[in-house]
Amino acid sequence: MSQLGESDASAASPVEGSFVEATLNYFAASSEKPVIYTYEPPPGIPRATGKSESHLVPIRNARLEGGLSLDRQGFQLLHQESKVHDFYDPAEVQETYYPEIEHFLKDTTGAEKVIVFDHQVRNIELSRQGEKNAREYVSVVHNDYTAKSGPRRVLDHLSPGEAEQRLRHRFAEINVWRPIHGPIESMPLAVCDAGSIEPKDFVPTDFIYPDKVGEVYRFTYSPNHRWFYFPRLERNEVILLKCYDSKEDGRARFSAHSAFDDPTSPPGAAPRESIEVRALVFWSPDEVLA
């Protein structure tokens, strides 16, 4: 079983207010499966299909909450000290940060094997300048994997024989999200309590790459969704996001999340700089699926 304990959500920065009201961008219900291109599509084809609709929602200060966990809510705040000097240097991130996170996730989840397979840095100013492979913030409610695309990642990153064996037992995909510089003053990450999301809220969406078609979830709005954020995150704090879990026993399996415009950001707030790594997490054969 997972060895994750309760979140140390209140152990770091000042807690500030109990919640903020902010706008989140949901998917407007449609009869057609939405499509998102990761590159400029051929002429006449839109970059994305389907419409968004904005909803003003309360986003609770998770530093004031007790007992948040990866298996109950689908997200958790922990401390992790890194020896990385420059998170914008992909070689240093792969050589230093990937092994750090692999060891960290083994320790915190009790997993037998962890593979970090991807990362992304986000900085709005560098993105606009086309520098350091930085991207903009994702300001739509989404999750990175679906029940269909989650297992595909195992096939992408393991040999066929090992993938076949690992798919028989429990595995997960966990994103580790952290500031590059802290504290974060603008465009923080909102995360939704997995227990407040109903099956009808999930919208499978084709995610089209030049060489393949993936699938992500977008979400339709529900007033039952319980949103949280961690104000003023520091560089040594990481949010774990469970984006997929193969075990279907009532625990959190997916995590809806989105960047949002924080109405309490101070004038002249620094642009958010963050990095997220994506990892496959495998438990021992004792953690069967059923």
C-alpha cells in the first residue's frame, strides 16, 4: 500500500486568507469529441475545437486544510530540497533532478520503481520571447491523462516484456510541480479534490502530436467541485498531482487542475516560474489491480 501520510500543507509560508474567488475555464458541453493540436495544424483546421466557459469559484487555501493526501484528494504538498542550480538547463534537470525525484517518489509512495520521463518549464515572459523552451501557463481545467492514455505511457517507456508485466499490477502517473523561484506571487496552480468530481464531468479530448494522438481530460463545470491552492509556494515545496492511477478501489485516480489569475496578487507581482516533471510509478506485484 502507499506509504504517503498527510500533507504538511501548513508547515511553510504564511497562510493568508481562507479562500479566494477566481475564474476557472471549463469545457462547455458539446456532442463532439474535442481536439487539441500541440503544433500549428494544416490551413483551415483550428488549433483546438470545443468552447470554454468561465466560472467564478471559491479556491480554498490548502495550507489551512488538514489531512490532504494523494490517495484521497489526488494531490499533496511536500518538501523536497534539490541540488539543481538551473532548472532551465535541460541537461542538468535530466542528470540531477530526474534521479532526485525518482528517489523522492520511491520514498514517499513506497513504489518499487519510478521513471521520470518528461518535464516542462513555464515562464510567461520567456515563452513570449521564445527562450529556454519555456511555455505559457495552462489556464483551462484539465488532467494530463485519461483511462485510455494512461496505460499507453507504460508501453512508451518500457520494453514490451516489462510493460506487459507491469500493466498487470498497480501503477500511477504522478506530476511533481514546483516553483523555480519562490515565493510564487502570480498565476498559482488550482487543484480539485478528486472526490468532488463525478464521472459525467470528464471530457476525453484528443491531444494531437506530429507523430501520434494522445488523450487528456477536460472537465465540465459542477458547483460541487472543491478547489484548493497553496499560496506563496517556495522553491523547496512540491505539489504531487496524481494524474492517473490504475487501481480502482475508491482512491483518487485523476486530478483536475489549472493555473488561475489570483486576485490577491500584489501590484507588480513577479511572473510565475515553475517546473513540472512527469513520472511513472510502479508498485510491487503485491499491489494487484483488483
